[in-house]
Amino acid sequence: MKKPETIGIVGGTGRMGQWFKAFFEKKGYNVLISSRRTSLTAQDLARQADVVIVSVPISVTIDTIKEIGPYVRKEALLMDFTSLKQKPVEAMLEYSKAEVIGAHPLFGPGVNGLKGQVIVLCPARGEEWLPWVKDIFAEAHLEMTTPEEHDTIMAIVQALTHFLFITFGATAADLSLLPETLLRYSTPNFRALWERITNLTTQNPEIYASIQFDNPFYQEKVLPMFLKHLENLKQIILNRDAEAFMEMFKKIESCCKI
Ligand SMILES: NC(=O)c1ccc[n+]([C@@H]2O[C@H](COP(=O)([O-])OP(=O)(O)OC[C@H]3O[C@@H](n4cnc5c(N)ncnc54)[C@H](OP(=O)(O)O)[C@@H]3O)[C@@H](O)[C@H]2O)c1
């Protein structure tokens, strides 16, 4: 199995970058990091590392890949951790000659290890590095798919879920009810939802904005469909249409069965 001598993380001073730096170092690898604050430039890192990982904000991912891609060696592996996969993988293929695997860790830097976590892999060019990637992330559950399918699924799993949390939180804020009051009267369902919304507000809004702004499938299909259902449910409620309400429940029930 091909193994790297050196792993380089562009954006290695960031939250995910620091998490994976510690992860790889614990496994005994030499890890280089670069950012706008390091003396090592991203281009020098790209020249030196056998595995180059791009872990910068989504908004600068494509420009970063354009900048470093030509310096990643042909026999090296170029990866990214971006929360969207289609455009970064296309850019890695276009601007480098290296082997390419898009990756999306479906967790944040608060987790203690890979056990119980999911990582999505989108192998896009070459096959030599995949065994090492599978081996190093073996503690996680790995899902292999295409960048297109990844972004289609994330339109629901991430974008629509965050949309719900954001609009729910904004509605509660407009009603000017204190969180302490809401929590005093809370049901288990409300407490679980409120915890998620509170957690969202402690995160970097930039990632959440990109997940809403940069996924074409979400914007063209999922969001319009969701808004249609909101309007439909509103009409059902205003018309006190019990039959249509039951129909909606039945439709959800049949969809939720695994
Ligand atoms: N956080 C999460 O929960 C999470 C989960 C899954 C995937 N991801 C993905 O992981 C990637 C990194 O996220 P993060 O949360 O670690 O972000 P972050 O904490 O903001 O770190 C970003 C890193 O990129 C560098 N950077 C920022 N602007 C740059 C620029 N213009 N040019 C070059 N480097 C720049 C930063 O350092 P300097 O400011 O010093 O340049 C820093 O090292 C994103 O693509 C995100 O979608 C994040």
C-alpha cells in the first residue's frame, strides 16, 4: 500500500486543519501546515507533501486549488475537506495532474475521534492512494459516492436542515420570548430542536452561508419544493382541511419507512 512520508494541510491553522493535523501526527505522520499566517506558503507545501489536503473556507477553495494545483506532484494525492464536492473536485481535476479524492468529514472539530463518525469520499482520479485513505480513516464509517450525488444528498441533510433551524430561530427571536421562558415550558422535542439551534449559533456562519448559497441542486429543486410545501400546509391549516392534513401525514409516514 502506498503511504505518504509527508501530509500537507492548506488551511492547517483552521479548526478542521488543526483537528486533522493532530489526527495524522498521532498516527506517526509528518504534517506540514500553511495559511496566510504561516511562513510556509501553500505552493511550497504543495511541492513537498505526498498528500495535499485543502481545508480553507468554501468561498476561497476554488482559488486555492487553482493556486496550488499545478505544484502538486503527479504521483501525489490531492484531497479537500470542503462541505460541497462538485466544484472543488472539478477544480482539483482541472488544475492538477495528481491523483484526486474529494472528502467531506460529516462532523466538526468538536468530536474526540473518528469512531461513530461518517466521512464521504469521492474518488475522482487514480487508484493508488485509495487503500491508504480507507485505512487511515478506517475507524469512521466511509461512504463512497460521486460529487454530484454527495451535493444532492447534502442539499437535504445539511442545507434544508440548517434552513429549518435558521428560520425557526429567527421566528422565535421575532416573537421576543426569552429562551429561559421557552425552556421552562419545553417539551422533549422542543429541547432537542433548541439545542441544535443554539449549537448552530456557536459555529462559523461562513460555512453555513456557503452551504445555502453554493449548492445548485438545493437552490433549484429542494428549496422551491420546501417553500411549496410550507405554502400548501399553510392553506391546509387556514382552510381547516383535515383530509388534506391526514394525507400529508400518510405521505411522510410512507417516505420515512426504511
Ligand atoms: N468546521 C466544520 O464543522 C467543518 C466540517 C466539515 C467540513 N468542513 C470544511 O472544512 C474546511 C475548513 O473549515 P474550518 O471550519 O476549518 O475553517 P476555518 O476554521 O475558518 O479555517 C480556515 C483555514 O483556512 C485559512 N484561510 C482563510 N482564508 C484563506 C484564504 N483567503 N486563503 C488561504 N487560506 C485561508 C485560515 O487561516 P488564515 O486565516 O491564517 O489564512 C485557516 O487556516 C471548509 O471547506 C469546510 O467546508 C468544515
